[in-house]
Amino acid sequence: MGRERSKLLEISSEHPETNRIRQAVQRLIAGEAIVYPTDTIYGLAVDIEARHGIDQLYKLRKLDPKKPLSLICADLSVVSRYANIHNDCYRFMRRVLPGPYTFVLTATTLVPRTGDKKRRAVGIRIPNNPVAHAIVEELGRPIWTTSALIEDAPADSPSDPWALAEHYGDHVSLVLDAGVLQGTPSSVIDWTGDSPIVLRAGAGDVSELE
């Protein structure tokens, strides 16, 4: 447990300490994976410019290779550089973000291909969480992300940074510990077409889209 504890760095979820955000960003720039809190559960992240970052996340989570990864962005102006947004989708995003939603959108040419190589898609997240926001602001660009989950754990299990540090071991270099999160994963909305398709009803309200 000592090695796992050394990876844990306590951070305020409301007023994240600048020096701790910088430590996390330094790890990302070095090409390492970190665990960080969002407005739902903990996530895994790598720098969008990390050479092998995409492969790291797929291997860590044993993800379906056809599933697109997501980008954490600072705001909608950043999103517009990496994804094409329909007018209706933009209006909805403007109303509900920051918030617990993942939007699957058509990726621009700035986004490396992930998931199904025949379909240029990317997930977009703007979490309502000061730590996540501070990371991408300090880094100056988005981060690749996926949920930090433990295989075979019940879906409603608390998102515990101690358990995640032990589970991912040497595969992550830092766990930003903002305490145990009781949230559920984000709602996932595919808006690559003219109309939205709710892929997962999670923490965000999607009743008007179903």
C-alpha cells in the first residue's frame, strides 16, 4: 500500500491548489497517465500531444478498440477546434455545459483517429469540476480521457482514489485525491448526425432528447 499511497496527492475539489495542478500537468507533459476527479467519477487522462497516450488509455481500461475516446476541453470555443457541432447541438451544449455530459461528435482533422477508423468521431467533455478545468487551463490544451473504473466492480460503487491507485499501480504516475466520489458516469449523447441519439442515460438529464 505504500507505493500506492506515494502516488496520491490530496487536492481541494473546490479550490484546487495551483502547485498541485502544476504537478499533474508536468506528469501529463512527460507523457504519463494520471487519475483525476470530474463532476461524476474519477477519470484517467493523458496529454493530447502524448505520443503513445491514446494506446495507454485503451490498454489501461481494456477498451473496445472501436470506442472513441473523449477530450476534456476548457470551453466551447476550444471544442469548436476539435469537433463539428450542429446548431441544435451547440444550443443544447451551451445550456447544459459545464456538466455531466459526453457528446460524441464528428472530429476535425486536428484530432488523431481513435476508435472505429472508418468513422471520425470524438467524445467531448466539459466537466463542472474546478480540478478538471484547472488542469486543461494550465496545460493549455485538451486531455484525452476515459472513466477510471475497476473491472467487475458494481456499477454503483463509489469512485475511490485509494482503490484506483492500487488498481492501476505503476500504470499511472499520479492520483489527484479529492475524496471519494459518489457520482454516476456522464450521460453520453451521439450527435454526429442531424438528431441526437442517447447512448447512455447517466448523471446528466437527457429526458428532452429521448
